[in-house]
Amino acid sequence: MFETYRQSGKFGVGAIPLWIVGIVITIPLAVLYVILLEMIPLIYVSFLLTLVAGWLLGWMAWSVCQWGHVRNTMIAWLIGLSLPIVFLLGKYLFQWNVWAVNDPNLGFMEHLQERVNTGWEITRRGQAIPINGFLVYIVWLIEAGIIFFRSPFRAASQAGEPYSEPLKQWASEQEQVMVLPISDAAMISQIKAASTVDQLLEIPIPKSDEATKFAVYNVGSIPGQEMEDAYLSVFLMDLVVGSNGEVEQKLTPLVQNAILTSAQRHQLAENADLLKEAMEEYRQAVEEELAAADATEEIETEDA
């Protein structure tokens, strides 16, 4: 079987301080979010602000995991969940304090109940449509879903990226080394049946590029470290016609992060060069055939 990348479960010494900084930043971010919601009480703007907030929290969680060298999925999920939790707590607590200005004795739960009863009004064609009661909880649930959706997944995804323990660097350099036309189903079966990287590199080069399926060979590596191990992923790319009539690419993973030695990486590059030469020869042969056919057609036209 393939020797694939496995997370070490470790994290860098800077992960905890970065995590704390991220949590601290979410508090003023939540305050700014509330202020903007109050300043621009338009439903479309509110939805956009929520999307932006969710995106920012996802970026922050990703940054903490990347800069903190987090290779532990559980820690990444904790980071990704903690930021939205603090953000929403900061939002509701700030709103409570604003409402409590006029009523210092207002409790937090009483404040929430008042907001549920008051709700909002959406003006449409001069008519005010009230949104209160149970609908407020639905709006809050949708908001929380948007806020929470991106952050933990971004953090966990970053923690799962290949990482060099000796060099203490992410394999952040991505290169599409080869796109192999799939001329028949047997090639797909051969790729799926491969149990070693060497077998993946022995897939025969087709004689033409007339195909709707391709095997895409992507290599992730440590920047500037050609002699270090790299990570090979192979995707099956299907070219399909979408509902709008445009050709779309559908990617299906076949191999994920198989460890690639420097010698195998060199062999893959050679295979890519051989494929390029074979495709150029094929296209040249097709052009020569078309040119010969055109010349024959011109002669027959003159004779007629």
C-alpha cells in the first residue's frame, strides 16, 4: 500500500499565544459587527456582514493553525470552534450592555426575551412586516450557522496539510506536474489498483489527447527543498457539460498525499516531459494529415 502522509499530532510553541490573540481579536470584531448592524439596518447588508464575519473567523482559525504549526485535528477543531463561540458571546453581551443603559437592572435572559418580543421590522413597498417571537430564534440560528460554518473546517483542513517534521515547514508549494489523458477505462483501473508510487508512475502514456477524462498528478512540496520528500495526489478529472451548456471540471480524488521520494519526483517529471513530447508528436501528425487532406481536395477541385 501507499505510504501516505500522517499527522504527527503536534503543534508549535506559538500556537497557544496565537490562539489567545485570535480570541482577543474576536471581541472587538464582535463589537464592530453589532455597531454596523445597528447603523445599517438592511436585511441584505446584515446577511453580507454575517458572511464577512464568518469568513474572517475562518481566516483567523486557519492562520492560527498555519502560523502555530498545528498538526493535531482535535486542537484545530477546538481553535476553530472557540473563535465563533467567543464572537457570538461578545456580540450578545455587548448588545445586552447597550440595552441595559436605560435599565441597569435588566438581566441577560430578560434582555434576550425583550429582543425576541421586539424583533425587527422589514419595510416592503411602504408596509412594515414584523419579525418577532419564534422567527427571531430562527434568524439567530441561521446567523450562528453562518458564523460557525467556516472556522472549524478551515482549521481542521490546515492541520491536515502535509508537514515536514525535520524542517518544521508546511508543504505549501503546489505544482500540477502532469495531466494524463485517459484513453480507456483500463487506465483508471490501473491507477486505482496501484499499491505503490512506482506503479503510479508506470501508467502507460496514451498516443493521443482525445479524451474527456484525465488523471491529474499534483505534487505538494517544501518550498526550495527539491531533495526532500514530496506528496503526490492524483485526481480523476471529468469534463462534463453543465446545465448552462459550458464545460465543467469534476475532480474525484484517487490518491491523497502519497509520499514521493526525490528520485520518484524526478521520474514523474521525466514522465511529464515524455507525455508532452508524445502529445506534440500526435498533434503534429494530425496537422500533417489535415494539411495533406486539404492539398488532395484542392487538386481534385482543379482537375474537376
